[in-house]
Amino acid sequence: MFKAVLSDSNVLKTSFEAISSIVDEVQMKADGDGLRLDALDRSHITFVHLELKSGLFDIYTCEEPLKINVDTEELMKVLKRAKSDDLVELTVDEGNLILTFEDEARRTFKIRLIDIEYEAPSPPDLDYPSEFEIPFSLLKNSIQDIGIVSDKISLMVDTDKFIASAEGEFGDAKIEYLHGEKINENAKSVFSLEKIKEMLKADKFSETAVLSLGNDMPLNLAMKMVSGDGELKFLLAPRIESEE
């Protein structure tokens, strides 16, 4: 038997707002510890990891490990119908993921489970020279600022500042943020702006983001709940060819 009840529907909505724009289908794994998914987009540019521990849920029961394979677009269609004060219940029957929203009425949706032939990928084990925290809203505004001049973004960190910048055909943009953390090694990489925008759709997951950077290394963008019961993490491959 599997049953998970959550009083904050925004946790699922904001997570899958980002995930559904990156990957078409996911395999969620449920066990006694909670829900987890790892997925890689078709172009092998973005890796996504979501973990929702059992302690996050108001009620959580999973008697034996379970794989829940779903089409993310279909799941997002249903999650969009949840109101912020709805109680969300997840259960599984033969061939369906069942979502129930409960407030003044009880609304139930069934999403057909799909066949996924491959095993979910494992995240690469990378050792980053630089890691720092940044307010999520500042990061999102920086990406929007850069978007008016270019479709690619340079992210750089040194001992004092995190710098997001771009040079476009008709103008340049630069955003500097004093991170206040101990950074021993400068790092810089260039990324697709559109790919970062997809990740930042998860803007209600956490108020802060932890960025890990290295020279021409993937961007590691992690968001963790204050309670420690939830984590949403993205890895984005750099645009090496753009450094000419």
C-alpha cells in the first residue's frame, strides 16, 4: 500500500513546473524514506533530482518499494488544478497514479502509468571548487536581466562576488552580488539562458539557492527546504563552444 498526504500543494506544483519543462517522463521511486526521482533530458544537457522525505508529508505509508512512471506533462495538467490550500493525497492502484485534492469538495484524478524501459540515471559525482548561497529571487531577476541582451549567460564567482553577465549584439549586462562566503578558487562557465529559466520555474520550493561552479563545469543548482525534508537539484552542462 502506498499513500502520501501533503497539506501544501505548492511543493508538488512548483517542483513539477520545472521538471515538466525539462523532461517528458519520470520514474518516481517510493519507499519507506519518501519519494525520489532522478531524470535526464533527451539532449543530455540537464539532470534533475527531487527528493521528498517521508517527514514532509502529513501522512506517509509505503509498505514496499514502488516505481511510479508518469508523463510529466499529464501530471502537471492535474497539479495545476490544485489550489494552494488544497490537501493533496497521492495513491496508486493497478496502472494509475491517483491524485485527490480536498477542500470544500473532494476532487479525484487518475493518471495512467507508463512503461519506462530504462533505469533512472544516477547523478555524476563532481567535485566543485566553489559553492555559495544566493537568494532565489535575486538569481531569478539576474536571469531576466541577462535575457534582454543574450540567450547565453556567463556565471563567475571569485573571493568577493558572484557575477552574472552577457554580451549581446546590441548591448551588454552585468549583475554583481557580494556573496560573503569563503571562496578559495575563482570559477567561470557559460550556460544556455533558456535552460536555466526552466530550472527557475521552481520558485516556491525554497527562498535560497546553493550554486556550485567550476571552470567549464556543469552548473549545480540546489534548493533545500528549511526543514531538511525536501531537496530539488539541477545539473546543467556548460556551453564550452561559446568561449571563443
